[in-house]
Amino acid sequence: MSLTKIAILCPLISVDAPQPLRFREFIKYWENHYEITVLAYQAGEEMSLVNRSTKLRTLNFTLPGRFLIKSRLKKKQTGATPLRKFKAANALVKSAAKSININQWFFPDIFIVEYRNIRKRLEELISETRPDVLIISTSPFTLMLLPKFLKKKFPNLTIIVDTGDPFYGNSSDYARSLIHRLFSKRIEAYCLSAADLLVVPTDILRSHYLKYFNKLISGDRVRVIEQGINNVFTGISEISAKERHYPVQAIYAGSFYRRLREPFELYKAVLLFRESEIRLKIFGNTREFFDPPAADPRFIKGGLITTDELASEYMKSDFIVFIDNAYGVQVPGKLNEVLAVKRPLLYIYQDEKAPSYQLVKGLGGIIMARNNSVSIKDGIESIATGEYVISWDRNTSGMRYESLARKYRLLIDGLERVKPAT
């Protein structure tokens, strides 16, 4: 059977997060091979994020969804954000409200309030377009509830579940709740029992699924398609000793999470240097709880920026900072990106047994530092003085989206050889 029609459910495809970015890039390389329809929420930028030959079906938030989800989606910001010591009372209240992790009050997550809405629109799309393959990005996790229902209604539909993180064994704070610990494995098993194929970004995650769900899903139904690297990052040239800055320019781009990935020891390390010695730029959708000391020239908070703007910032930096997860089986989606850039990488870790640690150990241009201020300070000093092995052979050559899209296509085109889910 020649598979030509593909439907992709990626509700927040315009958001700069690993899963939406992944599918925006894949679509660029799939459009000449498949007839693609994407189902996503109307958030204002979708039409510019998928090419003209890709059909876009938009979802509209329900009233609860507008209040609980859409209102909390932060708009993209560009440029540096000043760090103020004092704020108006109403601004503090709004900030506090947005910082509350409401996922912990919903199961599987906050998108459960939109589940029936998404399911209805997806049913309509499948009935009208009759796709050969449906790819479900399980970000958010609520979408795990769909495969079982869809298989009953559309038994001949081939369903691929693409997940960047496990639901059972997830590292996030809300995964520590009692209801999550009691029911997360059952929910994920419910999803996997109806999926024809599960796609994960690392071999470590594949091993996780085969360990805990081996009675439901065999090895040939769990495939690895890595998180890709945008070409703008691989094209950044190496910086010479003459081009290094004073003060030294460091950059961190990504998110912070309580207990899992905190920046406070990094801040303490930076404060051990004089104001004339270092600048740390921080980019990403970070909560104010994680803000560095206010009005200190050593810190610049840059907010959310585009991929091209981030590449420009990497180019202007002397080194990149990466903070690994303190626990769990998840590999942060940023890892391949920062490895691809020809800059020294200050890799801050908590556990030598962590999956990411195993991936970067022994690579050139990596300065390892434990997540404490003294070790981080030593790492920064070794970078500033050039005391590290200069090598950019970091095993990222096969991680470009063009290569991964081709790898994914081979997987899709070979689906008739995979025993279907029952």
C-alpha cells in the first residue's frame, strides 16, 4: 500500500517547544512526499509555520480552555528584559497567578478540559480526509486518551504516537502527585495498546518503554527518531582566541523547573566574579521565581526569542551553559542543539548516571561541572583561560532535521511490515 495521506495532531504547533518545533521542521521535508493535514489551535501564527501545500485545520478553545490554557500561553517576546527590584501590586498578583502549576490539579494534564473538543474535530478530519496515517504528538499528555477511541471508530487507521517524554516515570513536579503515581502507568498502557507505532527521541527512552510496557508493545513497534538540530545552529563558526570577549559572554537558553533544573547555583557562581568579568544572558520562557538578582549587570534576561535570533546570540557568545535534569530518564530537548554549536559547553550536572551525562561524557569542548557554585566557578575559569580540549566532533552530524525527516519517512513507508495494534 502506498501511503500518501498523513494527518498530524499537534495542538500547539506554533509554540517554541521541542515537539511543535519537531513537526514544523519535518513538515518542510515531507510536503513533496505526502498530502499533509495538520490539526492545531488557532493562536495567530500557524499559517506562517506550515507551508502552503500543507492543509491546516484549526481548533478553537472552549470557554474553559480559553480561561485555563490560552490565557496562560505567553506571547513571544524579543530583546532583553530589564530586571526590576520592585513591581506594582497588580503585576505581582498576575505574576503569582501565572506561576501556579495548575497541571497538578488535572489528570492527565490541563488539556483534559479540551479533550472532547479535540476528539470531535479529529473525528471530523479523519472522516473527511481519510488519511492513511495519523501522527499524534502527545504533548499535551491528554492526547494519549485518543488512540484507543480512534481504533474502535477507524480500525483501519494506522496510528503513530510520537512522544518526547514518558508519562509514567515523568520528571516534572506534577508527576509527583498521588493521582499521577497511582494511574499514570495505566493511562499510558491504555494509549500504547492501541498505537501501531511509538516514536521516541532517544534509545534510553525506548529502553524505558520496553522495560515497563513489554507486555503491550514489542521492540519493532518502538522506534527512535531523535530530536533534530536546525541548520542555523550547525552553521555557526568556531570562535578564535582573538575574538573572545571581556567580560566573557555566557548564554543559557531553555527552561527552569523546581528541583529538576534550577539555576541558583549557577547564579551564585556568577556572583563570585567581578562585575567587569562576566555577562550571563538568559533566554527562554522562564518564571520570575527563577530570575537572577535584580539590577545586577552580570545578568541579562532576554525572554523568548526566535530560532534565528538565538543563533545570533550563540554566535556572539564565548560559551554556552547547559543544566542537566537532576533526575529521571528524560534527555532535555536542547542537548543536541547546544552540542551542534561550535562553542565550549559548560555542562552542569547532578548525577553521573543521568542519561545526558552518558551522552556527553568524553566529547570535546565539554567542561563538566557539578551543580554547585564552586565547581561551576572552576568550570567558567577554565573556559575563560582556554584550559579545555578544543574539539567539535560531538556526534551530531546525523541530527539535522533533513536527515531525520528522511529517516521518519522510511519508517512511515514501511508501516505495512509492522504488526498492527489490536
